[in-house]
Amino acid sequence: MKKKLIALVVVVVVGVSFLRFGNMDFFAEKADTSFLEDNIINEEAPQLEVPSDEIDSPSEENEAEEETMDYLVDTSYEDEEGRLIVKNTDDILVLVNKRRNLPADYKPDDLVIPNVRFSFKEKLEKRYLRQEAAEALEELFAEAEKEGIILFAVSGYRSFNTQKILFDNKVSKVGFEEANLLVAYPGQSEHQTGLAMDVSSQSVGFTLEEDFGQAMEGIWLKDNAHRFGFIIRYEKDTTDITGYSYEPWHIRYVGKDVAKEIYEKNITLEEFLGDV
């Protein structure tokens, strides 16, 4: 009996020893150590998930800016006198200013007379506009009339030679420096593009003066021209950019999308095209 008891005790002791020491690896494998991993991770920088739609990527606005920045590339060349001569003369967005000149012999080949009121009866070249701009002007005048605003077209297309006569006359009256602010130098006038029209009203005697900007017709034009693809080309306080004094009567056709953006951002055509 004693022998059986001793044998039983030995078996129990061996079994317990096996469980305590032989299976340590097993229990270690089964032990939950995730809390240790959590503590290690938490000691490092927070690991945040960024939604895929918030990851930086080129925005539509940035892409648009890049496009306008590149717009003027290869649109002009230097002549023998070092002047920039515009090459994309027929482009709706052609940029003409004191730095960018039209060729002296440039004349649009799609000039037409818009069916609108004029402040004069003679059939002069200044009645004309390029066809797309003329159609847009007709829509603008028609909508203005519906809203009780009566506008008159005063001066549209102007040839290089006509512009030279106007400029020389102004120089004889006020001198070159002052004339250069008030009248475009030949080749630097938007009127030669066939995309610009000077507009006035009977309330200001059909004149082209700053007072037009305060008249109800001028206010309506400023607030609505963009709806038809036009911009007020020479706004207040933009002389340093455009090179010209404030002209609330001078509208330039650029197309509805561009006109809307320029109006909403309150910028000039130079700024839109990156010529600043």
C-alpha cells in the first residue's frame, strides 16, 4: 500500500513540475500582451488616419492658375525696336496694353455692325465689332432695355491709323505724358482688336466721362456686363496695372466664363492672364 502511495505522489509531483516549467512557452504564447503594444505605440507620435479626400492634391483653382500663368507663353515676339508684338491677334483673350502691341496692319476679318443704338448716324468704322462680340453686345443692350436702361454705343473698332490721329490730337492738347494715360498709343488700343466698345447714355450727354460710372446706366453696366461676356476693362485704382485711367464706359469682350471670374474676383485682365 505504501509503495502505491509513494508512486502516486511521485506522479503528482512530476505532473505539477511539468505544468509549471515545461509548458511556460505555451502559456507565454497564449498570454495577451496587446496592452504592452498599445503602451509602446502611445509613447510615439499619434498615428492618425487622414481621409483620402483630405490628402493634398492639385486643386482645380491651382490648375486654373497654372493655365493662366502659361497663357501668354509664345503669344508675342520682339521687333527690331524691342517692342513686344502680339501674335495671337484673333484670340478672344488677346492681351493688348502698353507693353503688348498689335501689328500696324492688323484688322479683324469678321467685323460686323451690331444691331444696337448708336450715338451718331454716320456709317463710320467705329460702328463695327467682331461678330461674337457684336452678338453679345446686342444681348446686353436688349436686356438693359428690358430693365429700363437705355444704352448707346459710341465707339467700337478703330484702325491703327485712326488711333494715331486720335493720339496725336490729344498730345497736341495736353502733352505726351498726359495723352499716354488718356488715349492708347497706336498699336496699343483694344479698339483695334474689334472686341471693345465705348458705351454711354443720354443722361450724360453721350459723353465718355467718369460721371457715367455714377449714372444709373453706368452702374447697371458695371453690375451686369459680365453676364454677357464683357468686363469694365479699366476700373478704378488699377492704373498701375492696366496703364490707363478709370474708364467706366469702356467694355471689352472676353467671353462669359472669363468675364464672370474677373468680375467675381474683382481683378483686371492683366491679373487674370498673369501679366503683372
